[in-house]
Amino acid sequence: MVKSVRLSGDSVLPAIGQGTWYMGENASQRRQEVAALQFGLDQGLTLIDTAEMYAEGGAEEVVGEALQGRRDRAWLVSKVYPWNAGSVDAMAACERSLRRLKTDYLDLYLLHWRGNVPLEETITAMESLQQSGKILRWGVSNFDRDDMAELLAEEGGHACAANQVLYHLASRGIEYDLIPACQQWQIPVMAYCPLAQGGRLRRELMTHPLLQQIAQQKSISVAQLLLAWVIRKDGVIAIPKASSVQHVAENAAALEVVLNAEDLVLINQAFPPPESKMPLDVV
Ligand SMILES: NC(=O)c1ccc[n+]([C@@H]2O[C@H](COP(=O)([O-])OP(=O)(O)OC[C@H]3O[C@@H](n4cnc5c(N)ncnc54)[C@H](OP(=O)(O)O)[C@@H]3O)[C@@H](O)[C@H]2O)c1
């Protein structure tokens, strides 16, 4: 059975979507990136996550190309720089994103991280964008529990439709308080870097003997195990970035991987859950 997540009441989406950071950086990769995103849509990876920051708009252009003739099949998320999240600049930033994405609306618009613009002003800007039909919902990214509590205390804050934060097996801090709080508030958590992105941590996970053993027993890859682990919790959606059809196919198949209680006990022994508050990890 495919694991799904309810996003802001009306949308139920498969619990794995597609990230786009580092797409649009290199013209020679563009065709492959477009093909990977389109293949992902065909496989049911409906949510596509991008941002004005990625390749300074280049990733949004790749997504725009991938969505030609397919816009209605995607659930499109983009993000605004904190310094563009004020009452005047948000409208212009969103319009620039929409132009690059070759669409007239976003399903979700996120504040990329918290900056100097007061939350109250960002909420008002997001509400104006919603009223103009340019975005259907808004949310935040890189908000820890206290930031979320502040947001929810603002008038209109409860309309926040998601919080996108770093979460993978080697970074479990948000399990201590942020995930339970978001579950209680019924605000979905969008897990970025679910495969630990790159570098040392990723190598450690991919080559970890226990993970390799569990993956082998299930005839899956370690990447699929990592994704299945991230989405095991209710209300969590993972957005791995994959720029090859092969990786996208693997990631889509991870929606059907089931981890049993014994797997989870073994994984907890090797990667213990947090026992106290930890600072929110960011990249
Ligand atoms: N809100 C924020 O501040 C924030 C921060 C970071 C990321 N994000 C979002 O979250 C998305 C995901 O995070 P991320 O891109 O940083 O890291 P990630 O998804 O954890 O890792 C991406 C890496 O994993 C590889 N990969 C994908 N599928 C694979 C598979 N099945 N087997 C082996 N390797 C695989 C990709 O390779 P290939 O590309 O070669 O396929 C790429 O090198 C981003 O793209 C972005 O949309 C948001």
C-alpha cells in the first residue's frame, strides 16, 4: 500500500515527493533533470519542491519545463527568500517564480527560513497572495518548535500548511519535540535531505552494515530503506532530489516498503532517537 500524507485538509499526496536543489545549475544536465521530474510525476511523485534560491531561479525554470502540459498533475511548492517575504516584495518574488515555473499558481508557498521581516507581515503578505489566487496555501521552512509556537500565536498563523525541515536517520533531533508538536497541530512535516544530501553522513548511512543487511533482506536499496524510515511517521512527507530516472524509480518504489517493529528496534539501537532537545539541523 502506498503511504500518503494529508496536506492542509483537502490534498492527500503520496508521502514521497521530488526535490530540486542543484537542478538548473548546469545546462548540460537539463534534459536529464526534466526527464527525471516527468518520470517522477508518472510514478505518482506528485509533490515537486523548488525555491527561488535554487540556481537563482534556474531550478524553477527546469521545473517549469517539466510541467508543460502536466501542471494539473503536480502539487507545486516553491519558497521565498526571507528578505523577499515582506508586504511589498513577496508579490513580486512570487510573480517571478510563477513566470519561471510557467504557471499561474503555486499549491504551496513557503518562507524559506526565518529572517528579519516580522512574522505578522509575512502572514499578511501570504494572505494577499492567496486572495489573488497566486498561491493556494502557505507554510514555513526551518522553523523549530518555538518558532512554530510564535507563528501560531500570530493572527492567521494557524493557516500554516506545512513546515519543511531537515530530517534523516542521522539527524533525528526533531523527533524530540517538533514532530510531536506538528502532529498535534496537524501541520505536516516536509522532510528535506531525507538521504542526507551528500558528504560524510550520507556515505556513513549508505555503507552502514546494519542498514545494508536490512535492505538486503528486503531486496531494496539502502536509499529506499532511508526513505521508508523517514515516512514511517504519520504526517511526514520526504522530498528526495533525484536527477536520474533510475533513482526516481527507486524512490517511488520506497512508498511501498514496510518496516516492521523488529527493523525499527534494530535501527534505533544503531541510530538512537533523541532523549533531549537538540538544535534544529539546517543546511
Ligand atoms: N527548505 C530548505 O531549507 C531545504 C534545504 C535543503 C533541501 N531542501 C529540499 O529538499 C530536497 C532534498 O534534499 P537534498 O537534495 O538536499 O538532499 P537528498 O534528497 O537527501 O539527497 C540528494 C542526493 O541523493 C541522491 N539520490 C537520490 N535518489 C537516490 C537513490 N535512490 N539512491 C542513491 N542516491 C540517490 C541524488 O543523486 P542524483 O541527483 O544523482 O539522483 C543526490 O545526490 C532538495 O532538493 C530541496 O528541494 C530544502
